[in-house]
Amino acid sequence: MDKGQKILVVGSANTDMVIRVDEFPSAGQTLMGHSFLLNPGGKGANQAVAAVRLGGQVAMIARLGNDLFGNQTIENFRKEGLNVSGVVLDNKLPSGVAQIVVEKSGENTIVVAGGANLALNTRQINKFYSLLQEAEVILLQLEIPLDTVLYVAKKGASLGKKVILNPAPASKLPNELYSNIYAITPNETETKFLTGIKITGEESAQHAANYFHDKGVKVVIITLGAAGAFLSTPDFSGTLPTLEVDAVDTTAAGDTFNGALAAGLTRGKDWQEAVTFANKAAALSVTKHGAQASVPYLNEIQE
């Protein structure tokens, strides 16, 4: 792989605290759960781990608390093979955590306390600016301050990088951000939040994609869960199917998709090939429990 073909993930790292239940609790209700797990998570970290497991050369810029969770997280990054030179331990703020409740169908609800993730600022980006310069693909999400996301997108665009935004958790975005990203990867819920368009088929998906194209985004990928993903580029428009699997936990499916997409692109795949590859990776991830624990490795995917 060429030295320049690298992925930079700028984003969150959390520790996930997962409880499994038969059904979600109602307001004011206390339920007995079946099990409790402590897992590494956070959208940025999940996507970085997915990208490296699926063949990418990956660096991460993140901010952790200088605490038990933070030290465990950075050690885990090293074991996965991530470049952690841009990961900072904050002496004042705690590491981010997420409380995840998973019910028997595999669906989940998640509440996140951002902690040190919310202090990942432009000064930290400038300190590790060489990582932006070395990257080919820059992957962003919305669990860090929006000002930082916008700053990275503008810097990445000015350097000619492929900046990919996974707009999760859904948040209203300034037009300036759209004009500085190359690709956007919302799911159906995030698409409706951002565009006001409910995805009911390919016609509505293209309508929503055009909303993003009109704001300057070249590539739009709307992830559709078990139905695959809708891809709209200047050269192609259509739904790319995924594998049929029995889902047990959807926690990190979207993150696996995004990490796999970035890995595919830097391994020489075109957008259609990269989305097909990402669909397969995401499908495999929902057959296992956990966030990063469910992310497959390259040798598990038939390319």
C-alpha cells in the first residue's frame, strides 16, 4: 500500500456499558436485565477499529480521560494496530461512556455522556495536522464538537482529501459543512432528520440524495439496514444489496459500514465496490454481540 493511502478518523471514543433485556423499559419502570458487559465503543473508535481490521492503515485523533477507561481504550487501540499519536489523555475530564440497552430482537437504545470527547478542539487538530496531510480519506461523525468537525472538513477539503461524514447522532448541519465534505453516509432516520424526506423506495432515496448533492456533496450513501445501501454518485445511482443474516445486535452496524467503506476506498475499490464490501461487513457485524467485539476481520469477508 502506498504510504499516502491512509485513513484518519477524527472522533469519539467511549466505553460502552451494555445491559440485555427482554423489552425496553417504560418511563419510571425498573426491569431486571439478563447480563452486563463493559465494551470499548464510541462511533469514532468503532469506525477506526473497523477500518483497520478490514485492511486499512488507520490513524485516530481522539480525546480520552486520563482514567481507567481512557487507559484501557488507548491500550486497545494499540493492540488493534491503530496509530494513536493523535490520541490525547485529558487530566480534567472523564472518558466518554455510553449506556446501551439491547432487547431480544437486537434493537438498542443508547445514551451517551461525552466527557473528554467534547473537548476535542481545533487546537488538538492543529497539533496533529500532519495526520490530515498524510491521509487519503478522513472519516468524521458527530459525537465531538461540531466546530471541530467543520474545521477538519474544511482543512481536509483544502488538502484535496476525501472527507466522509457519518452524520450520527443526527444534528442540524451548516451549509458550510456540506460544501466541504466529499461523501455523506446517513441512515434512513438521519436522512429524514436532515432532509425531511422519508425513505420509501429508490425514488425517495434519490430525492433525498439530491438534497445533499445540491449542497455540494459528491457522493451520497443512505444505509438501509437489511435492504443494503442506496448509492448516488455522478456516475451511478441505485441500491446495492447486502447479505441476508439473522441479526442479534445492531449496535455497531453503521460504524462497521463506515470503517469498511473507508478501508475499501483506500484499498483501490471504486464507490460501488466499496459500498458492497461495507454492506457485507455490516451484515456480519449484526450476527455478533457488542460494538467493537462484533466488527469482522478482512479474512471473514468474501470479496
